[in-house]
Amino acid sequence: MSLTMPPSGRADGPFFIVFNIGSGHGDPQAARRIIDEAMTAAQRRYELLSVDDPSQLPELAREAVEKARQQNGIVVAAGGDGTINCVAGAVLDSERPFGVLPQGTFNYFGRAHSISQEIAESVQTLLSGHVEPVQVGLMNDRLFLVNASVGLYPRLLEDRERFKRRYGRHRIVALWSAAHTLLRSKRYWLLRLEDERGREATLQTPTLFVGNNALQLQQVGLPEAEAVEDGHLAGVALKPVSRWAMAGLLFSGALGRLGRAQSVINFAFRDLQVQPVVQGRRHHRELKVAMDGEVFRLAPPLRFRVAPKQLRLITPVDRPEPA
């Protein structure tokens, strides 16, 4: 029977590492060697659950959680943002400690919690860190750690993946891809919003972006970063503007000045229901949405909210400022 651990403190027990060799960057064999050497030196038991096919990821995440429950262990996600999101979703209700070995391009989740992208350093965080409760968001009961969105942003992510496959996984490629998408964008959505206080609004926008990562919001210059740190989610939408003006907003974000733009609407909330409207009627068909870099479809209405449970994340004991 699994023991109940306190909400914070050091996490002991075996590690069950869901290792997605196809995501993120770097040499997976070198990463395996570093993990094995560090665990052996620390005399910590661990099991590596390798993901050879992305379709295996949800099943292996559930397997890792079940083993951690039975053996009073710790679940770890090794890979990019999509891998971390999937494993975190399996861990949340179990209340087991959760560790990450982040290998993504932007690594906002790891950086926000001072977890290094260097595999040797992040393994040491697993071994010596402590458990810290971390807020997560939900969209229609599906977990997101960094952001979730509907409208233009999911299309932007799809285009970014195509550019990365062709030109490589670099931030400049992501910026170039985003400019390309924005200049081709034409569609606007009419959205009806209702928050936890019953306040209603109608919004015309190409995209609605919901943030749960203070670091990402700070870097683009949005004041709602403080609201996320205070237990809220950040809503960001764009007013109807020309395609060239939208591209200008992209570069304002890259310079950390998005919050100054008059065409940006930003607000904080804990629970928000979003209903798309087409020709005066509710839109019932599935929508293309994105969460933590992964794109899929959900039926409206969409509900964005702060999860009632927190993720018990292993973070460094002495945390430097996130870079």
C-alpha cells in the first residue's frame, strides 16, 4: 500500500521515468548514461519506461503512476513539452511526486521552476530537490502546464512544427514561422465569455490564449504574470487588426512589449467558459485547440479553469531566478 507524503519536503523512493526518445533534443543514449551513472552513484533505484512510439505515451504514463503508487515512488517525465504534459496529466490525481527532465525547445515549464535543461543538472534536482505544490490549468478537464488556446494559435503551432522539421528546432525558426502564419491569417472568431463571477462579454478575435506560466507572460511583457503567481490564469486576446499589424504584435512580444499594445486585451480569471458563435448561433462542431504545444480537437463550450489539485513538483532547493 502506498504511503501518503506531506504536501512539501524531500521526495524519497524509486523513480519511474517515462523517457520519450523521440521528443526534445540531444542524444538519448548519452542521456540514458547520465541518468544511470547519477542514480547508481546516489544508490537510488529507478526504472526507465522508454517511449518508442508516441502512441505509447499515455499507456506508459499510466503504468508509471501505478508503479509509483504501489512502491511509494516518484513519476518522472523526460522529453519535450508534450511528454511532460501527458505524464503530468496522469500524475495529477494520484498525488504522487512528479519530476521532469526537460528537453523541449522553449522549456517554459522547467525554466519557470528553475529546472535545468541540461540532463546532468536536472537529474541532480530529482535526487536532491524538494516537493513544491504547483498550479496547473484545465481546459475541459484536460491538463495544461504552460498555456492553452483556441483560434489562430493552434494553427501557428502546426505551421511551426512543419518549419522545424524542414529547418531545425531553433527559436529563430519558430519566430519566422509565426510571422509567416500571421501574414496569411484572415479568420476572426466571435466568442461569448463568462467568468466565475457570472460576468459576461462578447469578443471578436483571431485567437484566445490562456496562460499558466508567469515566465512566458513576463517575457512577452504582459502584466498578468503576477496574477498567475497569485493563483489565476491569464487570458490574452487580440482585437481585429490588419495582418501587418498582427505581425507587428509578434515582434512586440519578442521584445517584451506586448502589454503596451492597444490592440491586446488581457485579463485574469480562475474559471472561464468560452462559447464560439457563428451567425448568431452557438457553434457546436469540434474546434482545433492547443495545449502545451500539442494540437487536437475539442467540442465547445470550452472551459478554462485553475485545477482544484496542485502538481507536486520536485524543484531545486536553492532556486535561482528563471532565465
